[in-house]
Amino acid sequence: MLRDAAETYDLRGLNCPLPVLRAKKRLAGMPVGAQLWVETTDPLAVIDIPAFCADSGHRLVSAEDASGGGNRFLIERGG
């Protein structure tokens, strides 16, 4: 799937554990292989999102600094 075709989920302003919990719920409703950009300003997300992906069987495709502060993560839903 192309990176540009991925949905964007704006979780900026939410603090731990909400970004992971909301991303988990959103990904659960998506088909296997679908990709989701998650944007967050939570400083712990750089630890929490990769750990969530590893624990849940999702693939962290990309992690980068977001424009305007925070981070954005491209997650591919696992099976």
C-alpha cells in the first residue's frame, strides 16, 4: 500500500495511554495490511507506539518528527 493512501489519525494533545488505546481501537476496525498515520504530541509515544506495534503484531513502517512538534508514526495493521 502506498504511504500516501494511508489514513491519518490525529491524536495530538492526548497523553499516555490514550494515543496507544485509540490507535489500537482504530486499527482493530481496519483490514489486515491497511496503513494508518498516527500523529501525537505525547513525548512517551516514541516508546509506547513501537512497543504497542511489537506486542500487537503490527508493523511500524515509519517514525518521524511531525511538523509543528510531536511525532508521526506509520503503522501497518498485522494479522
